[in-house]
Amino acid sequence: MVNTGDLKRETLEGMLLDFAKNWLAHDGLWFQAVEKKYGLQAAIELDREAWEKFTVIEARRIMARHGIPERGGLGALKKALGFRLYAHLNRQIIRNETGNSFEFYMVECRVQQARKRKNLPLFPCKQVGIVEYDNFAKTVDPAIRTECICCPPDPGAGDEHYCGWRFSI
């Protein structure tokens, strides 16, 4: 095992980015293999099932690693969203914050941008996204409600942002 104490900060940051890219590449390749063998709808259903569990694991690990309290409300969710693997790969922003809600947008998405470059339609990730973001938020605080603002295949997805989510408590 590598002694990370001997590595420079820029090397460690590069490794983190590589780990995130590798994770996303594996996720995409897994999905494509399932889609090829069983079709798009079956692949989406299995992906949704996997994300239903993975997003809870990711949220719990983030909370433990960064001292984010359970039932920490929207502040805890905002902090946790910033530590997701996606946060290292995709540009995301928070807008329209109020005392009891905020909106989270994925402005740049590596998956969707790759599809655009290949002149493919946007991946219809809404079914999976609803499960992913709702379960992540509820793991941080069960009182948080998640609403999809826009996500492919919704009209307008991919214009200003790829997906948008409103979290409220």
C-alpha cells in the first residue's frame, strides 16, 4: 500500500479526481453492459435499485468522515452534497436559498456532456435521480423533502443545467 504521507497535495488531489472518474466510468460501463444485454428499461430499473442503496452508503460515509450530524437539516445536506463524488467531476450550484429550502443544480454533467459530444440524446436519468437524491437527502435528515425541478428527459434539461432539485424542510 502506498504511504500517502509521502505524496504531495497536488498528487493526492489528482488521485481523488482519478478515483471519482474511475467510479463514474465503471458505473457507465456497467450500465451499458446491462442495457446491451437486457434493454434500456431493464438497465434503468437495475440502476435505480443499485442507487437506492449506494446513495445511502455514500451519504452515511460522508457524514461520518466530515462530522455531519444526523438530522442536521438543510445545512447538513448542503455540506454533504459538496463531498459527493459528483462534486469532484461536475459543476453544481445552489440557488434560491430560503430558511426552509434551496435548489441544487447540476450545471455540468460529464455523462450528459459526453452524450452531447457524440450527438446522442440526453440519458433519461430522472427515474434514477429521484431515488438517488431523495434517499441521499433523507439519510442526512428524514425531514427533508426532495422535488425534481428538471431532469432528462424533461424538456429544457441540458440548456442551463442538466438537472435541478429542490430540497425543503
